[in-house]
Amino acid sequence: MSPFEYIIPLVSVIVGLAIADLAVSFNRLLRAHERVEWDWLPLLAAFVAIVAVLDIWWMFYRAQEATFYHSLAGFLPFAAQLILLFLINAAALPDDVPEEGINLKKFYEGNSSYFWSLFVIYFISIFVTRAASILMLDWDIINMFKKTTWNLIIVVFFGSLIFVKNRWYHSILIITFLALYMSQWSVRSLATFTLTSTNY
């Protein structure tokens, strides 16, 4: 059994739990739809959470020949990212619908700081991990920033959502992020991945 084959079941379980938690929360909202005051913004934020999980699952395929998970110290940062993704998906939608009903707009207003804080921590962890791996390989700081610029931009964007409460600002920023992200994601293919450790 290769290291990748040993690790993939644990990765699968955490990813599956993250998706399942969000799906269960959404199902509860649908079943109690008469007691739900719907709002599209928290649903869009939940979609961002799902995209993040699918992205890490898709990208993990090209790590088959990577060596970062051959040691516990190398795998722990990735495990932490997976746990953060679970927390993000668990926080995206309400866990239940009380008898008096729920207003999703108010839920988002009260929950957004926590939700986007988790996202910021998640992308900071990615930035730190990638920056450390690049510096350990070639000690090239310029190259490090070139390869981690996207993560830094996301940290700034999502970080602003923690403090700025304007609804239109949230809407525009989330839609812009999804448009940019999906334009990159739509052309990705497992068949085009080069399985080398430098790609992770």
C-alpha cells in the first residue's frame, strides 16, 4: 500500500462529512420551508463552501506522488485544512429550524463574521503551507509571492467580509469571487494534471 492509498480514506471521510453536514442542513431547510424566510445570500455563501471542499478533493488527485504526507509533520497542516473545511461547511447554514421559524437573512447577518473568519484562517493556512514548501525548495521569496498571490488576495477579500456588514458589498464580492474562481475551475481536468510534488 502506497502512502497515498493509506491517506486517501481519511481525506475521503472528512470531505464526505463536510458535504454531508451542509446537505443535511439544506435538507432541513427544505423540509421546513413553510417556516423559513428565504434569502439568497447565505445560500450563495454555502455554495462557496461546497466549492472549496470539491476543490481540495479535486486537487488532491495530483498529490499522488507528493511527499508532504509521508511524515506526520508534513500531513498535519493538510489535516488542519480539512478540519477547517468541515467547520466552514458546518457553519454555512443553520443546524435546525426552530418551531417559530428562521429568517436566513438575519441568520447570515449574525453568522457571517464567524463563517468568513473560518475561511480566512483556512486560506492563511494554505498560504503558510505553500510559502514554507517553496522556501524550503529554493529560498526564492519572489517566486513564493508569485505562487501564493491568489491566496493572499482571497485572504484580503474574505477578511473584509468579517468587518464590512454592507449587504451589497458582500453580494458583489462573493459573486465576483465565484465568477473568477469558476472561470479557472471550469477548465481543470484530472487528465491534465502532472503528478509531481511541486504541483501541490
